[in-house]
Amino acid sequence: MVFIFGSLSMFEKEISHWATPSNHYLPQIPLEKFDTLITKASTNFDKAQQGFTVNFNEHESPLIWTETGGGRGLQLNHIVKHATLSPQNELVTQVNTSNELGDLVDNLHRTVASLARSVMKTLVFWF
């Protein structure tokens, strides 16, 4: 079990992306417009000033940041804001909850690994 969840946890981000509906992502923009997007987002949103992720993959929103939640562990209140630019260079944002499937796999791996360590310590103690 530890090895299965450990193997799956290597693909935590990909699992979450796979399990997220495509309408949760905004259209990608040309490379030369990223500076404009970052400037507009960080000017209008305090959380974007604190940190953001730039995505160049055409199947992901160009810019994302965490509004609430975040960090390690399974968090059901993890709210992510996505941003892109309209054809008229206007800022377009969308708020989504993050998909927790990848986090769940990671948590299962850590929980099972912790349990396995405890069992091994107990066995070593008895023998």
C-alpha cells in the first residue's frame, strides 16, 4: 500500500489536473502578453501580489493564485483564482475550488507510511 500510494503521489499535480473539469481553466494567451496579465492581476488582487503561478500549458489557465487555503494537506476550503486576458486586453478572472484528488492520494501515502513505520517499530521491539 505504501508503495502504491507513494508511486501515485509522484503524480499528485497531474492527478488533480486530470480530475478537474476543463471549464475550470481559462484560455491561454500569447507569450508577449504575460507581463500585462501579471501587472493587472497583481494590481487588482492582493493575494496575487503575495504569489502566483504562471502556466504556459495550453490546457491550464495562464495565471493562478490561492485565495484561501493552500499549503500541504487535504484542505476542503482551498480556493484558487484563475486569470487571463480578453482579446481587448481586459483582465478576466474566475474562482474555483481546487480538486482534492491529488491531495487525497498524497495524504493516504503519508498516513499509510506512518502506520507502516509504527508497525515496524513495534515488531522490532517485540523481536
